[in-house]
Amino acid sequence: MSNVLEKVKSPEDLRKLSLEEKKILAKEIRELIIDVTSKNGGHVASNLGVVELTIALHSVFNTPKDKIIWDVGHQCYVHKILTGRKEKFATIRTFKGISGFPKICESEYDSFNTGHSSTSISVATGMARARDVQKQDYEVIAVIGDGSLTGGMAIEALNDSGSSKTNLKVILNDNEMSISKNVGGIPLYLSKLRTKTGYTRSNRKIKEITNKIPVIGKPIVNFAHYTKQLIKSAILPNMYFEDIGFTYLGPVDGHDIKKLEDMLERSKRIKGPVLIHVVTKKGKGYEPAEKNPDRFHGISAYNKETGEPVKTKTKDYSKVFGDKLVELAKKDEKIVAITAAMKDGTGLTDFAKQFPKRIFDVGIAEEHAMGLIAGMAKAGLKPVFAVYSSFLQRSYDQIVHDIALSSIPVTVCIDRAGIVGNDGETHQGLFDLSFLSPIPNIVIMAPKNFEELEKMLEFAVNAEKPAFIRYPRGGENYKFEKVENISLGKAEILQEGTDLSIIAIGKMVGTAKKVAEMLPDKKIEIINARFLKPLDEKTILKSIAKTKKVITIEDNLINGGLGTAIIELANRSKLQNISIDTYGYNDTFVEHGNVDQLEDKYGLSPEKIAKNIEDL
């Protein structure tokens, strides 16, 4: 580690550096990020893109008194290095190490926990208003990317904060990327702004010169304000930010520390909400990430010399889903695919190549995606929306109101269900079974392996009901000999027994098989539930009546999931002299770490479950 980075233990140290030292610091921080993420994996491109911006923010603003809210938060690595966590940075995203996202409990410099997009402006506006009500004095800064600006919550917040007249800074980090390349009207609008720097520069200079003219200066400025709309019509036809109440500054080069600091200092002198438009390059300073920013958005361990992954990517659920959807779409022209800025992550890359007119990327807008597929299905298409479990949460009202209420036949494929791992609490997919299960008119499925996912997808697109299929990140955890065809609400008995019934769903069916193999002296009946809704009550009740002892296993919260459904079924059926033990996640948010470590900690490893059965 070289000298400048060693000097910086807090933002106070950073503020003492010269401009040349800060430039050296930026280079050293990039080297540290590449070195650590090449071993741990992580969000590489987004962090390399905000090095100078983060240095400028902590140089100009008095953090932690001034509050910085990082939208999504995956770009906070530089922030963590500069705020006292440099020595712990090698542990980022590892079990018991520091988080890859802002964490209030980790540092006073982390003003708010974030992990999902489009939330920062709302939170920052709330903090600014709280400051004003309590007559306090500090700055509030939201840092949001152009991809996050496509989210409805960000637009709602801009509308409110723009009219608030409260002092608030919004840094628009414009790199033309979210995960997949940005789509839609807002990114197109921003691309126009990038090419129109002359308007902002000339407007500012004219104001500065005219205000200095004795007596008549200010009246001239007021008259100029009246004619400003005409100027904007000629140069910037749709100056959205200023029209809704923001003072717009920029665009500014996001990799020029001096220009950034000057612009941020200027923003501090302006009353009311200010939007600073910063243009950055994702992956800046590391050629592999600059060339492939989408692949380096979130990446596993890689060779830092070449940028190539250390491990060859194996077949996973996302790929199986994408390949099967292509196969089905070749036979059925009504099948269309929808993604919310996650085409590559959800396995739809090949579908997009083969059917470019039958895939629709709506940007970071899961609520809109649900309404969109409802309209598509009502008009005769067979839409398939692929979305991560943790992001599905954002569209709950649309699932209830726009889809389930009218029993609209859509297919929603829930990727990254269960434990995701190193991204931690905000990304674990532990709630989908619980929040979907109370909704009438829907079907909820989870496959035990790849082949069962393929069969479920084929079933779902022809089910004529709203169908939700949830599956984990990564590959299979058990090799099954056979997979039966899918029938609505029909479970699968994998092996019969009389001592104990294990009822499992999704990937945890593999865990159930491993448990049974660890207890060869016990006659264990294993049921692959397949469906949480409708539940195969007949098969399950028959098994419970036979063994009298039941355990359920799921990679979801117990409350509202499979365990709850089995207990409710037993109660409704007035079964007596039975015992039911539930295995899942119990009323908790699960931290970051690899999947095996987390499952072991929460008692869901095959070894822990087998030991508990023996103890019982």
C-alpha cells in the first residue's frame, strides 16, 4: 500500500491533501478495489466509476455531520475505504466481514441502509425536512445513478423534492448503465443533456456579469428569467429538472476532481433543491471492466491481470430458465419475455438475440412490469417476467390488484429465491413464499432441480392462471433419478417411510434427501411439495397420518411459508397426537456470507437437521 492511501484514515485526512495527492489517491484506491474484488468478487465497475466523485464528496462536505445517501449502495466501496474501513476492506462481502452495502450499524458515515434502487431521493428529502423542522444545520446529499432514475419511486421523489424549496443536493451519477444498458426515455433525455453544456455555462456567466451592473443589474436578471423558457426551448427543449424546481448544474466530468469540487462548492451556495449532473465511466481505470461493464457489475472472483473469472461458470437455474424459454418461444409466438434491467442476470440474453422484438426491458420498474404483463396477457399474449426475488417485493400491489384480482394468466419467474449469499440482507430472497401465499387466484411452484424447472415453465405458460415459479441462485444441490410430469397442485413422493415425514419445497428437497441418507436406520418418507399453492393436501395428510412425525424444510421465512401451511392444514383437519417441526428462517434478516455458511448458521444444513432429528 503506497503513501497517500496510508495517510487517509478518515475524511479529515482527505481534506488535508493537495489536488495532486488526491489524484494519486484515486489511482491507489482503484488498485485496492481491483485487488480485493479479484479475490472476493463484488460490484467492480460501479465502484471504479465513482472514485473521483467519492473523493470530491468527502472533500467538500463535512461528513459524517453532512449526510450522504447512496442509492442502491453497491457503489460504496470507495466511501468505505475513506471512512475508516480501509484495514477491513479485504473482508468485504465475506462472512463476518464488512458489507458490500451501506450499513448504519457499521459506521456513522453510513447514513442509511440501502440495497435496492431508486430510494435515495425520498430518504434524503425526508432527512432534509427533518433537519428543517428541528432547525438543525447540515447538508443532505443523495447520489443516484441514471439507471435508478428510471424507477418510479425516484420520479415521485423528484416531483416532491423539487417543489419543497428545502436545501437538498441530488448527485446524478450518469454512466449510461444500470446492470444491463439503460433503456427508456430518461436515459435518452440525459444523453441530450450531455451534449448541451453550452446552455448551463452561458446562462451562469450571463447572470454573474449582469448582477454586477449597478442599479439595473438585478432588473435585467429578472427580465432574463422571464425569457429563460424561450432560451431553453431553443437549446434544451425539455429542461425537466429545472421545470420541476431544481437548480440544474452540469454536466461535469466525473473523473476530474478539481471540476467536481468546484461544482459541489458552488452547489452549497444555492438555496433550495439542486441537481448536479456528473458524467462518469463505469469501470474507469480497469480495461476489462471498461469494456464489459455489465459483466463487471457484480462478478465472482477473477484474474485481475486478464479480468477472466477464476472459476468457469457452470450451468445454473437462470441459464436453464433462459434456454427453456427460447425452446418454448420457438413453438409459440405468443410467448414474450419481460425484464426490469436484468436481461443478463436472469438468463434472457439468448432470448433477446433470437427474438429481439419479443423481449421488453422496462428499466428498473418492477411495478410497471407487472402492470405491463397484465395488459399483455389480457390482450392475448403469454408474458413471462423474470425478476429477482428481492426485487419482486416492489410490485406487491400490482400482483394483487392488476393480476390476481382478475386471475390474469401471466408467468412470473422468481430468480435468486432463498439465500443469495454475499450481497446480504437486502438481496436475500426469503420473503416471496410468505407474501405471495395469502393472495387468492395464484399458483406458486418451486422446482427441486433443473429438469423440474423446465417442466414447471412449460406448465405455467399454458396454465391460464397467474403462475409464480421460484428458484435459487446457482446450480443443483442434488442429483435426482427422475422427475414426474407436473399436474396442478400435485406433490411428488420421492421415498416412502413410516418413522418420519419430511416435506420440502424447491432446492430444499435436495437437502431432505441428504438428511435421509445421513439417517439410514430411519424409515423416512420424503415429499416434494412442488406447489405451495394449491397445496397437495390429500398426499400430505395421508403421510402425516401414517408417520405422526413431520418436519418441513424451506429456504424462506417459516412464517407464511411451507411450514405455516402444513401447520394450518393439520389444524383445519383436526389431527391429533402428531408433532410438526419447521425448518426455515425464523423472523430474521439474514446477513452476508456464502450460502453454505449461512445455512449452517441458521440450522438448515443437512448435518444440522439430521442431528436435530437424532436428538428428537
